[in-house]
Amino acid sequence: MPDVEAALKTCFLVISKEYAIEEVNSIPQLEHLPQTHIWKIQIPALVSGKAEDIETYILFPKTFPYSMPYVIIPDDRFRYLPHISVKTRKLCLYEDDEVYDTENIEGLIRDNIDRTRRWIENYYGRDNSDEYSKEIRSYWNEQYDGENNVDDHWILLGDIPTETCKMAGVAYTNKYLHNSSPYVMSVIASDENDKTLASIKRQHKTRDIPVLYIASLKTPNVPPFCMTGQEVIDRISDNEDRKIFKKNLNNFKNINVLFPIGLKYAVGGICTHGLRVNRNGYREGALTSFKVLTSFENKNKKLERLHLSVYSNQRIAERTAGAMMMERRFLVAGLGSVGSNLCYYLNGYNNVVFDLIDRDSLTIDNIGRHLLGFEYINQQKSYAVAHYLQQYRPDREVYASQKQLQQQKKEEIDKASAIFVCTGDVMSEKWLLSEMIEGSVRKPAFILWLEPYGISGIMIYVNPKDKESIKRLREKANGCFMDFCLIKREEYKDGEKLTKHDAGCNGSYSLYSANDVTLFLSSMFPMIDQLLEKPSESRCYQWVGNTNIAAEKGISLVSSSGLSKNTLQELIV
């Protein structure tokens, strides 16, 4: 760990022999910045071919040298150049994930000075429009000439329109989690019947907002990107679009106008509001919103700008896997501790439809190892997990029903790419195997459960084409699949030893923790993924869990030699 105070003093003495430099307490007009070590330094550079000393400030944050120093140039000539914040005048000289030698503090400071000089000479006095187009999102979101902050609490559902059109929009009030302060969230879609928009309307108290997308509105090529009402009109290149804008503005009085900014995943926008058409000296109806937008106090007023991020399957895929995965449909029967947490893993596929089946509700007793928690108590498990999945991805297709697996229509079951049975109900498993033998169900199935105390976990993969194995599994189901368990069969005859019992009917339950569920599923999921990609003959995997608890409680195991926790064993089906 370098002695930063001593190192900075030494560097100051050395560098002051080459540059005009002094320590100061603050930076003009940026007094709000942290009060740490600040150097004021004159950096010689060629500005439009002439040698100048550029007044520059280097601020060393408290986390220096593990955070880069801030290099700040207050000179207004440079405020609209690339890679500088208009508001703070801080230069962006390095990538965010830059790795450097924290022991060589002098070298780091010199490199910042050299990069600053090159930045001035490279960008000042030339056309930088190509630089802005590369990172237009950053420059669009800057605050220019005293305007308000760009409102980026906006989402555009689906693809960016290619033509001028009216769009459906809703707004609702949300709260920041860290301080509970409210903010308005706005969501826009091309189709008023958009499923995601409908989902948002169900979950929030929304109000409709007028939105117009203008394809021919061209933003400036270089900063500042703020615009007055007249500038917006002048930048609409298509006469018909200009008429549409005028008509909609006069009709709605206040309107949100969206337009392309050169990105596939975002659009820009402006909003017009507070246009007073009733004024002293004018007859009622004499002034229109379109007229007021370009006159009176609005003549030179900068309109509030918007930034909308695109939310779509394709965009999410590009930012994660890089492409859309193969479409899959998963039927999950049983949404207790294993089934609900399995949905968390299955949710990682970016192109999946869920069918969720469970007949029970979530109780206080469930939440210690269930995917869901306190807020979902008394909710139907299938609908609660569906809600969770759609909160995560509101565009995702999720179907929920309150029933047993054997009550589901066979044609609905056969829509699935794979069936996951996590009910712990042998009768449901026997029914499924019988239907697969008869050919009524023709999709692969995974049957998963944990043994008491998380001593082991079992997953049976059933290939519908492997009829002989299915017949054998159907026979083993008569014995509750004891052949695949690590705990000896006779131990299950002593119910008090392996289960607890609450007062009331059907009050028995097995003990195992949420951690056991996670370890079990994280071990099994690579096998699930592999079998979904490349189906094989039917097979069974046994996960080795808390065998130490078996020893402590005197629970006999089929085999205890050579067992290592969190390993998988393949068993003969």
C-alpha cells in the first residue's frame, strides 16, 4: 500500500520543475466537488496551431491511487468536445476498467497530463461529429446550457418504428428503494394492445400519455443537443410529418415527441407542456399550442429532453447471450421449494415460455426455502411464481393453473419442450409415466426431489422414446423410487425419524434447507442443460448431500463409503 500523501508531495516537487503548478482548495464553479488534494496545472498544448498553456485541474479522490484522478478543464472553449462532461468538465481519458500500476504514482500522473494534452490537440478545431455518433447516448444525456436533466425514466417496448406514427404510452409513479422518493416512469409501445403494456397497467395505477414518433426529425450532429420549439419544427424534414406534429400538438395541447438518434437500442424525445393558449389580449381560441410553442416565453426556451431505452427480446439477448436462444416451453408441475427454485434456473434461457402447475398456496411455513418470500404469503403458488417471472421479464409468456399434473389437458402437456415434475407426489409421477408408455405424452420429463435433511437429491430423466426404461421406471414408482434413494428403504418405515409433524391433517414434512435446494439444483442444472441440448436414453442422477447428518442421527444409508458432498452419481434406470 503506497504512502499516498508522501508520494503526492514528492511528485508535486518533481513535476513542478517542468510545469507551472500549484495546490488549490477548490475548482472555480465546481466547489461542490470533494475537498481533497487538487492541483492547478498549466498544460502546454497546440490550440488551432498556436501554443497555449491550458489551465487544468487534477483532483485526487480519497480512493486514489485505486481510483483515477479527475482531470478537469473549466475553459468554455472545450466544453463541447468529445469525452468531456459538459456539466462537470471532467475528461474521460481512460476506459472504465483500466488496470494500472498503483505503485508508479508519478507515472500515472504524467500519463494523465500527456493524455490531456493529446486530447486538446486532437479534438479542438476539427469536425468531431464522427466521435459523437459513436457514443451518442452519453452526449445526448448531457445537460446543456442550463436546461433540466434529460429524463431517462422512459422505456420503449419492441422495435423502433421506421415511420412516423402515434404510439401508446402510460405513466405511473414509482419510488426509489434507497430513499423512497417518487419518480414518474413512462412506458411506450407501438401497439396499444401490447402484452407488456397490459401487464404494467394491471400492476400499477397508470395514466395514458400522448406520444408521437416522428421519423424525419433529425437531431444536431454535434452538441449542444438541446432544442427550442422552433428548432424542433425546423428539424422535421418531411412536410407531412410537420403537419402531423402540428395537428397532434394542437389536439393534445401537451405531447411527447420521439425521434431517432442513430441508435438501434434507444431513441430521443422532447416533451411540450405548460403551453398557455389562454392569454390576456387574445380572444379564446385565437392561440394554438403550436403557435405558443414558438412565441412568448417559449421562443427561446429549451424543451425538456427524453431518453428512451428499448426493451425487447432481441435487445436483452444481445446484451446477454449475444443472440436469441432456441425457443423452448417448460411445464413445471409442483412449485414448492424445488420447483420454484428450479424456475430461477430455467429463467436463464432467454426465449422460453412457462406453464406452471400447482394446487397449493404459499404459507409462512414455505418461505424458508421457497423462491418467493413474505410478500407472496397466501398467494397461489403457480400464480405467485408466474408473477415473479413476469416481474423479471414482463414480456415473457407465463401460464399458471391451480391443479394437479394429471388434471392438465394432454394436448397442453405436449406443447412443452420438457416437463419438470417436482411435486413429491408419486401418484402424479406414476400417471405421467403411464401416459408416456401409452404414447399420450411424447415429451421428455425430469422428476426431481430431495431426501430428508438434504442427505441426497435425485433427478430422473425420462426419454419418451425409450419405452423399455419407462416401463421399468413405472414399476419402480410402485416402490416410490426407493431404488434411487441414498437412505435405506427400511428407514422410511420410521416416519418420525425422517419427518416432522404439525398438528392437523397431512401435517408431515421433511427437513432440508434452502442451501440444500440451491446446492442440489446447481449440481443438477448442468445435466438438465446438456439433456435439453442432446437427449439421451433415460437415466438417473443422485446428488450426494448432508451424509454427515445421516451419521449424526443414525440414519442408515445404502452406501456411505467413498461419498463426497456435492458430487453426482449416475444410477442404472
